[in-house]
Amino acid sequence: MTLARDDYSFQRRSRREVAAILPGLASSGVTLVLALDASGSISPGDFAEFVAEVDALKGQVRARVTLVACDTALVPGAPWRFEPWERLTLPPNLNGGGGTRFTPVFEWIGAERIRPDALVYFTDGLGEFPTHAPEYPVLWLVKGNAPVPWGERVQLN
């Protein structure tokens, strides 16, 4: 949910309001969860390049970003939250290096009751996927040739 109210809307707020439809302040922003595969198969340089690209885009769409990193479990210290006006940076000591399980990220989103507009997962695609797709869109940014069982797959070179 975006808290900033930065545009006007003529949408009726409630049926209890008067018959006239008057402009009111409304929010227009995006809530994203970014997940990084920290299993060791993705280099720190790849992370930095990915985060720089997302940082350049998030200001344009007024995205509120929650960043998590995961190998077989969420990396200690996660999540890291960034407002649209804050620079998206990699957390210090982003260590992982174990195997790859994608499930902990989806379980964390469910446990926190977050309803993201989208989850963007940066990975090589080699790991254990959840058995079912979530109710929100998932975009897999895949470095390598591994397939994904569901969601949108974008090939990175």
C-alpha cells in the first residue's frame, strides 16, 4: 500500500457520501517485492547491476520496494524496505551460498500478509520452486537457461 497521496481522483469514496462527486487526493504507486537468489551462483556484480536497474525504474513508477535475499532460507537481516524517493542499495554483507529454495520467500510474503503488486525474483532458476503459483504476479529474471514452472520468465544475458 502506498501512503503518499499525490494525485486527484473523481472516484466516489463511499456510498454514504453526498450525491456530488468531488475530487479527492488519491495514491498512485506500486508495491514490489524484490527477491535475490543468494545461493552463490549469482555474483555480487550481478546483484549490483540488477539493483541499479531496478532503482532507476522504481522512481518512475513510484514503487515502494521490499528487498529480500534467500538461498535455502531468508538471509539474516532481511527484509530491507525502500520508499520511492529512497535510493535502492544492496545491504552490506549479503551472504548466502547454500543451495537454492524459492519457497521461503513466498512463505514469508504469506506470513507477513503482504499483497504485492508483483514479486520480481532475480535468479539462475536452479532450485526448489513452490508447488503452486501465488495470487500475485511473479516475474522471474533468469540468468541462464533454466525453465520456471509458472509466472513470467525474462531471460537475462
